[in-house]
Amino acid sequence: MVPVLFSLGPIKLYTFGVFLSLGLLFGAFVLWKIIRLTVYKEEQVFDLVLISSAFGLFFSRVVYVVLNFDRFGFDLLKFILINGYPGLSIYGFLFGFLISAWVLSKMKKIKFLEMVDQLCPPFFLVIFFGKLGAFFSGSEPGTPTNFFIKTRYLGLEGYRHLTAFYEAIFFLGGVFLSYQILQEIRKERFFRGFLFFFSLWFFSLITFLFDPLKQNKLFISKISFNFFLSFGLLLTISMFFFYYFRELIFITIKQYGKKIIEKIYSKTKR
């Protein structure tokens, strides 16, 4: 693991920061390509994203500090000095971003669900680069393991899971999957906002699956905050999808059930 990618005297380029910057750069490019195919003005969407990102970072820090209040207390300097006292909450950023984007959408008279669909592929791309940076920098170490795919982290004993790398692979898949769904929405095969709910479900699923393999976690009453919140979102959105696709699900079950019964009947008849 290489926390510092390049160092020249007092100037240091941190690995995580470099990968995150690359993610933001490529994410902005993909967002620009997507927005060009919509009725929205590019500067209007980018202004909304930048302002919402600032609020997201603020709420991300707030959530982390609240969940680690014993370390921070009411010390404002510890809250501000993120280099000396690092820590952010991914869900804090996500919900802070969405709340701010919703408010700004109302002010600018933009359809929130329709607009936020366009942000999902760039979002997964940024997360992909962020997870790669977290892996190569060693900032998100996995739990100890004897699995044949394993690595060592600086300052930690034994071999551990490549948790951040696993997540990066799945989020890269999320980039392509969300882009394909976006094309289907434009063909009016799904409702506006479907990609937003799917992306939230997909993000929660990956977080839910890999959170137990992470060394550093945010806890609330001895329960992993990300694991608990991911489970709640997965359950809620899954119920919504089940209700929305209920007719298709029942028809599919009926068709396959009919075929199975016919096969059983034909075999017994022989």
C-alpha cells in the first residue's frame, strides 16, 4: 500500500487524493456527455452538482463527528482540521447531496427524479476511482483472512481482504449497468426516477455485502452504521420494486409454473 504517491520536499501527492481527483475529472466528463443529450443547460446542472457536493461533504463530516463524538466533542478545530482528524461518512455525503439537490431543483424548477437519473453513471464512476484510491493507499483495510486472494496493509498484522478493491470492481459494473438503464429510460421503457432508486438499491447492496469485511467502521450502539442503513434501504427499495413489477413477477411465475407442471404431467403420463 502506498499512502503517498509522490513526494518532493514539503509537497506531497496522496494516492487517495490523486485517484479521487481522476474520478471527479472523468465523472464530470461523463456527466457533460450525458447532459448534452437532455433539455437541461450544462451550467445549470454543474452548478447544482457543485453546490450539492459542498453540502454533501459538510453533512458527511457532521455524521462522522456525531458517530465519533467521544473523539471530537465540541472542539470546532477538530471538525475543521480533516487532515489531522480524518473521517467522512459516505451515507452522510449521499443524503446531504440529495437533500441539497432536491431543494435546488425546486428553486430552479427542475424535475428532481428526472435530473438525478442523469447523475447516476458519473456517481458510480467517481465511487469506482475513490475505492481504487482507498485500496492502493491502504486507507480502507479489510479484515484478517486466510482466503487465497489477500494482501498486507501498512501498520496492520497478517493478511487481509482486498475489500475496497472488491467494491471497486462492482461499482465499475454499476457504471455500465446504470448507463444502459438510462438509455432504456430515454426509450420510455422505465419511469423517470427508476435509475435513481435502482442506483440507491445497488449502492446499498454492495455496501451491505462488503461492510462486514472492513476493518474500520462507523458504529451506532455497537452496530455498524453503514450495515444497518444499507439493510434498511435494501428492504425498503426491494419492497418498492416488488410492488412496481408485481404483475410481471406474477406472470413470470405463472408461466414457469405452468411449464413445470406440464413437464411433470408428461413424464407421469409416460
